[in-house]
Amino acid sequence: MTYKTKGVCSQQIDFDIIDGKVCNVRFLGGCNGNTQGVSRLIEGMEVEEAISRIEGIQCGFRGTSCPDQLAKALKQALKNA
């Protein structure tokens, strides 16, 4: 799935959900080290668990963050499944 982010430095998040687990997360743009870290930490994690861990994280004054945007993307993927 491809998700266009809103309110953060990254422009897009690509990921797969395989057997209910988050796989192959790739951010386009954003803070490279942070987005790689998030991607690796949630690789293979159950979708609901990933959402509960990263939803609501904020980056400065933005009211959202790249991890929070990923949580939104995962929720949308579940809704569309």
C-alpha cells in the first residue's frame, strides 16, 4: 500500500501487510535515520500492536509525526481490507 503523508517531512509511506503483520515499510523523505529505525522496529509486528505503539507520537509542534502517519496508514489499510 502507498500512503501520502500529511503534516510531516516525509511525503509517502509504502508498506505491505502479510498475514496480519507489517512488512517492507519504506518512507519517502523525512529524517532518514528515524524512519529507518521505525521501519525496522515494526517489521513483522502485528498490525494492531504496531498501531498501538506508534499512534499519537508527535514531532515538535506538528501534531503528528512520521510514526503517527504510519499508524494512520495502517488503520486505513485495515479499514480497506
